[in-house]
Amino acid sequence: MKQAIRKGKYNIALREKNEKLSIQYIFSEDMKKKILLDLRIEDFCEAVQNEKPEYSHEILYVFGKEVYLLPRFGGEKEKISLYIKINKLQNSFCIIVSFHEQEFPLNYAFK
């Protein structure tokens, strides 16, 4: 996964939840890439089947990561808990399905 990201072979899905983070916080594409490359085994939560019937053969990998981001409209840096769900395709390309604030507590597999 990290090799694909280093080579630029990834895409963050254009979903409302994902875009909301970039609207609320100063959050560049380089920052997103750095966070993805900084994911550690301790950030891993679970691997799940893709729920969409046409993609049921795919496995999605869920991570949680705490980061500090600067609010776009003023204020001090805030600690944000991210929910990151990644689909690593067989052709060495990754789709970052989810990259947004956590909506519920996560259970970490290795913490």
C-alpha cells in the first residue's frame, strides 16, 4: 500500500465526508499523503469485505489516526481522529474510500 502511495498510484474518493474535512481544516494533498505514509500497524483496526455486491471480492482495510489540523476559519490546531478505509487493488493501485473524521470509536487490533 505504501509503495503505491509513494508512486502516486492512489486516489482519495470524492465523497462528501472526505471533502468536508478539507473545507473545515487547512488540509493539503501533501498532508493527506504524509498521513497515509505515516500509518502504522498500531493504527490498524480491521479488514472487512466490501459491502457493494459488484465488489464483494475486495477487502477494505480500516485505520484510525490522530492528527493535528488547523481550522480553516481561525483558531488553534485541533486534535482530529481520522477514519481511513483503503481498498488496495490487485494492480498495485489504492483507492482511499474514506478519509474523514471518525463518527464512532474504533477498536484497534494492535493497541
